[in-house]
Amino acid sequence: MAASRSMLEALLARVQKRANESRAVSQVMPPLEAASADSAETLPPPRAALRDEVVEEEIEEYDDELIEIIDDADVIPQAAAAARAIEPAAFGAAFDRRPTIASIKPVAAAPRAATFPAGTSAVGTSPAATSAVATPAAVSAARLQVARAAPALEGLRAETVSPRPIAATEIARAQGSRGELRATSFLELLDASLKLGS
Amino acid sequence: MDTSTFDPTRAVVFDLARGQVALESGGSLLLLPAEVVATACAQLDATIVRQLGAALGKQAGARVRKRLAQAGAASLEQIVEQLAGELSLGGFGSLSVERWGQALVVRVDGYPLAGHGQELLGGYVEGALSASVEREVTAQPLERTAQSLRFLLCNRSAGAKVKAWMLAGSSWGDALAALQGAKNDVVGGRV
């Protein structure tokens, strides 16, 4: 896809501006790790969670634009150089977007939790997830994974089919109870047995 | 709780001065180790062992008939209690009667001679019924485990059929069902 030089310059200027704004926001707000490192089970504050989502959306948007710019790098080398200068780290985001090895563990735990009956907490069923969030970076990644996995778990609601009530009926027919058998004449029973096979 | 009609009070008398053991009715007894009797049963011909058992059973049946005023009108429970009492006094085990469809089956648990004394007990049952209720019965062996035996109470012809079926590989349950012309779905009862 070819793009005119004026369009690319305008896009780069817009990206650079928004990157500067994000950096300014991250400097004003407290670090995410400091807010969450107290306890692995503490939920992130609403404000921090909101910031996570905003930054995530911005990064994805920028990625798409940067990919387009890099694709055109053979045509406009200077645009490629400018695009490389704008790395995600330059936004000042306080988390690593790519999950670390430790943060992969909660991802593996999420689908397993979906196999438990309703009411079973995914956190309670995954001790590995608790240990995986011991580091601040892992806490951030785990939050992202939980936020992504939640809609999927909501979709896995069990459908139960229970038998309908059975109408009372005579299933087995007994000829005399044990008490009646006890009181029956022995000779009567013995004669019936002696007739068999004759 | 109901108790058995069989009263074993002073049923066995130990006369140590005379060196004798006797039943209340007067018959003398010999107390023999079960292992000795088992060895004898294993060495003797099966017909002889069965006759020996029948002789023991007839004495027991006669005592039952004496205790029951009308043995012919006795209920299944009364006969079971009396026969079981006699068998217990002799140390032959615990008797019960099962009904599989129309077939009456005698079961004896705790029989000390289960390994070699099947014919002895079969003859005992036949003799006891002959003396107590005046019926000629064949006690056809159905099952033998380490300490329990089952006998079908039947006529001679039916006993031969059941024996042949079981020798051909049928289980005793299938044999009982076949004897009654039905599949093996008979419901058992036990007294």
C-alpha cells in the first residue's frame, strides 16, 4: 500500500503526540506494581484497571499503524526510521505486554477452571496461579489474562438435564412376603418342590 | 423378639461318673474330632457315607417329630427351627431354607466337613425329612464352598437332571431355572 509523504508525516505526528500524552499520564499516576504488590489476591483499583484498558487499546491501535508504516519502509526509508524510534516502551507503560514465563501459568489455569462446577473459584483451583503472581510483572500479566478469560468463562455455563418425576407404579411383583413364607405349611412347600422335573 | 421353638435346655447330658454322653432322649453319643470324621468320609465310599448321614438324620428327624405334635401341619419356620436345632447340637453347622421359585433349597453354613462330608450332610437331610414329615426326598448338592453347602430338595428324577446339567457346565442357578422351565430370573427367599 502506498502512502503519500504528507499522510505519513501527519500520522507520525499524531502518534508521537499521543505517545507523549501517555508518558505524561504514567508519570502522574502511581506505578501499577506498587499498587498491587502488597497482595496477590487484592483486586486492582478501578482507576488502574481503567488505565490498563486504555493503554492496551492505544498500543494495539499504534501497532496497526506502525505495521503499515514498516510495510512501506522500502519505499520511504525515513518513515521506517521514525517508526522504529517509536517503541511501545516509549509510551511509558508500566507493564510488559508480552507475558513472561511466570505469567503463562495463570493462562493455563484459566481453561482448567472452566471444567469445574459453577461456583468453583478459578483462583481457588489454581495454586500455581497464586505463586506465579509473586512478582509485580506477573501480577500485571495475570490481571490482563483474567480480564480476557472472564468473558470466556461466562460463556461456559453448564446445562443440566435432570430426569422428570417418575409416576408411582408397581415395578416388582412379589408373591407373598417373608413373614407369609415363614407361616406357610412346610409340607405344602416341600411337595411343590418335589413335583419339579417330574 | 420372637425366639426359636427349639429348646436346647439339657439336650445333652454329660455323665462323667459313668463316662458317657447322652441326648435327653437317651441315645448315647460319641464326641469325635471333626478332622477324624472328615478323614473317614474321604476314605469311605460315597454311598456308605450317605447311609451313615441318613442314619444320623433319621434319629434327628424322630426327635423333631416327637417334639412337634403335628409335624405334618408344621410351618416352614417350625421345621427350619427344629432341624437347625438338631444340626447345631451335633456340630454340623447352621441350617436355613431358601426358596427359589418353587424349589426348596437347604443351606448349611459353618459345616466343618464341607471339604469331604457333602454326602454325609446330604444323607442327614434326607433322613431327617423322612423321619419327621414322611417324605422321600433327594438332597441334590448344588453348591459347596469352604464352609457352606446347598442342597436342592427334589425327587430322584429331578436330582438326576440337575446333576447332569451341572456336570455339563451349568451353574446351579441355571439348573434351578431350567428345572422350572424358566430363565434364570427366579426370586429367592430365605427362612
